[in-house]
Amino acid sequence: MSDTRLSDLTGALLEVAKRAGAEAADAMAVDGRSISIDVRGGKLEQAERSEGVEIGLRVLIGGRQACVSASDISARTLSDMAERAVAMAREAPNDPYAGLADPAQLAQSWDITAFELEDTSAEPAASALEADARTAEAAALAVSGVSQVQSASASYSRKRVHIAASNGFSGGYGRSSRAVSAVAISGEGLSMERDWAAESRTFQADLPDAASIGAQAGQRAVERANPRRPKTGAYPVLFDERISGSLIAHLLAAINGSAISRGASWLRDAMDTPVLPEALSLTEEPHRPRISGSRPFDAEGLPTRRRAIVENGVLRSWTLDLATARKLGLESTGNATRGTASPPAPSVGNVTLTPGVQSRAELLRDMGTGLLVTSFIGATINPNTGDYSRGASGFWVENGQIQYPVNECTVAGNLREMLMRIIPANDARAHLSHLVPSLLIEGLTLAGQ
């Protein structure tokens, strides 16, 4: 569906909302299609294709709001949606902070081509995706020690989004993605170990070849064979780049406006105080080309911009949409996101943590004896205190060298203290939305044997 058609749909939704009695409204239309292929045992296991248009409408009557959505775009459905939303809003509790942006706050212009969010090359045939999945599976099985491949998949998706509001905002953009993944297993019976590899890119031409992805999954599974439990005690822990972003994700969750406005965050009193080592900054960069988290404006029509979240170790900004900003007496940071069936909420897109000067291998060398964590199982995170406990697996390190794989252990600490001790490597992958390298933390508690 063309941009013009999506714009017409959102405009029609605003019109029927006004006729139904809404004082203000915003609307969203999403046109998407996707193909997913799964291969197992050299045979096609599953092929799925989906496409369609979804629409969403939020109406406001004073401080009362309601959201409705549908996948039917007939005139009758649009009218019914508006009437239903207005009826719901009249019964909803009053929220003095809900409301649209002032027109002066809205994004006025943007060059969407500079963002390179949508690959305009031809949609891949299902046979091409199946070939990628088969290639990834064969490459994983070719690794000595791999007993089976649990799954090998390839997928493609493309969608266009348009948002409009009764305050005058109207804008849209497209996104695309091509991905390949594989999950390999080494060993037999109770000795089986599993690991995976996956890659996704906005542009199909940027995607690594499927064979390298499958081979990496197989190699990782073999490396995990015959694990032991590590020693119990306090040791340095190196969080591999594959999972290190979870630590920064905990920080981002703690500074989210929804948590801060409720007072339910272990960083609720941390503004303008150190939360990372002095040499490190955490920056939001929403305009990086070809990156999944980039966007020219947020879900409330506000312009996005580069933002210092943590500057030289000091927390400088919450992550806010309009409602949480109003509740806190601040300005929105342009971080509203939403779906067709939900109101806006604050969320971060692209972030970059200051990289270190050492490689992961050099951090392993310097840590001496400790644990390299490559995957997590479960989590217990106290959102009010930051107490942290996660089941982990990875590799035991002695004299700076990997000795053997480990599992069935727990890594514990307090996030406030942990983040103040992180030492970053320089191995963040440039195509990811969250640029977070491997992170070394001294003195964490390990519960093993």
C-alpha cells in the first residue's frame, strides 16, 4: 500500500473520530508483509507468509483516552472504531497528563532517504530464503561434533508506517529486514549442548552469507560440550558482546520515564550523579543510517535527536514521552513508541556506549581467573534496589586463557555497583541498534560448585 493510501487512512480515522465526539485524536496505519522459512533435517519444515494492513485510533476527551485497533479498513469499520473509542474514553479514568503535543513541538521536516531504513531491492523469493536456511543448516552440520541442527531459518519483512494527529502532524516511513539464523546441538542424550548464531540487516546486500552463520552456530555448540560447574566465590566476570547489552538494558529500564514517574526504579534519585565510570558515556543516536532503531520522529510526532543519556559517567537524562514528561515537570525527549492498540510509552532506540581500547582477548588476559559469560538463563532483578541474579553459562578462564565450558552457575551483584566497575572492550558490532562491547566487571559473586 502506498504512502498516500496510508496517509488517507489515518486522515479518515481522524475525521470519523471528530464526528463521533473526540476532542483530540491520533491514528496509526501499518502496512506490512513478511516471509519466514524453517528447515530441519534437510527438509522444509514450515513456510509462512503474512501481509495486511492494521489501523489504530486513540481518542481523547479531556484527560480521558481510549485506544482501538482493527485489520479491516472499510468505511463501516472506521466509523465503528471511532464510536467505540469515544464511548470507551468517556468511561475511562481521567489522566491529567494525557494529551497530544503542542503544534510548536512537532517535527516539521526530515529527509527520510538519509536514514536508509528501507531496502528498495526486490522482495526475495521463498525459494531464495529456503536456500539460505538449507545452507545454514548444512554448514552447521559440517562442523565436527555437531549431532543435529534444531532449526535453521531465513526471513524477510517489510512494512510502512504512517502516523497522523488532530494537532496537524502527519508523517510516515518504511522499514525492511532480512535475517538468517541457526540453532545447533552437540553431543547426545543428557550430554547435549545447544548454541546459536543469527544475523539480521536492513539491506539484504549487507547480510553475511548463510554458510558463515550456520558454521558459527555449529562451532559455538561444539565449544560448549562437556561443561562443568565453576567454583563458588568472588571473581571477575567478562560479559560477552552477545549478552553485554543486557546490562545496559537494565540501566535504560531504570531511567525510563514510566518507572521514574512511579518511583519504581533503583536510579530514581540518581540524576546528575555518577552511574558509570567517568571515562564512559551512553548516547542515544536515532539518526544512524541502516539501523533498526533509527527514526526521524517519535510516535507523538516529536523530532528525534542525539541525546546524552550518561555523560562522562554522570546521568543526564530520563527517557520520556509527553505524558511522563508532564508528570515529572519536564520536556519530552522524543522517545514515544506505540502500537496500533496501545497509547504512547517511552522507549529508547539506538544507543552507543563508549568503547574501550582493548580487545576481548586482552580483557581475558588481564582478568586472570574468572568467568566468561556467553548466555543467560532466567533472571531475578529487583527494580527498586537493583539487586541482580542470573543463571549463566560460558567458559572458565585461568591465567587469562579459556580452560573449559561451564554451566549451572549464578552470577550475582547489585547493578548500581556493577555498572560503576565496568571495563569495556572494543568489539561492539556496528550494525546493531545497541552498540555495547564486551564488558568486564571485577568482584562478582559466582555460585557454582
